[in-house]
Amino acid sequence: MSVYFYDTYALAKIVLGDEKYRKYDQFDIVTSKLNLMELYLFMLRNKIPGPKSIYEMFEESTVDIQNEDVFQAIKLKLKNKNISYVDVVGYILSKKHKVKFLTGDKAFKGMPNVEFVV
């Protein structure tokens, strides 16, 4: 079975039932609590029902963030000012865990180790 690191964009598309992300709903998910925090905010802002239960459902798929992950993420952030802090951490975690980074965020288009789906 395939495993991906789901950034907030991908998680939101799955929650919204986006047809382009339907096939990714069956894969094993890796994400971070930072991404779940963003997803929770997205759901509250858009009045999507069940933000807490969705958060809790994905929580078992989170990986811990270590200091070295933060240091590498900040180096990436210095080179890519258009990528958010949460996203640079997620991208570094995807590489660390040897899984592709699943996103539709334009800032990642063409980057290595990215499964880009709009």
C-alpha cells in the first residue's frame, strides 16, 4: 500500500470530497499536528461540520517533529520564501519518512519528492 505525507491542502481536499483526491483517500496517511491545526482552522472558518472529530481521526497518523526537522525546514524556508512554515516542516518530514509529499500547493509544483494534484 502507498503512503504519502498529506499536507493541509491535501487533507482539506479529502475532507471536502474533491474527486481528484478520492484515490488518495485509500492510502496510508502521514501528517503532522501542525497540519491538523491548519485543517481544524480551515474547517472552522468554512463552517464544515465535525472539525474536532476529523482532527481526532487523523491524529493517529501524525509524526513527531524533532529539532533537526525544524533546523532543516528553516534552511528550506530561507530558499523558498513562498512556502509557509507548516509546509516546509511537512516537506522535511516527508523526506525523513521516505514518503512523497502530497499537495496541490503551487509553491511545490516541480519540486522533487512531491505528488502534485490540483
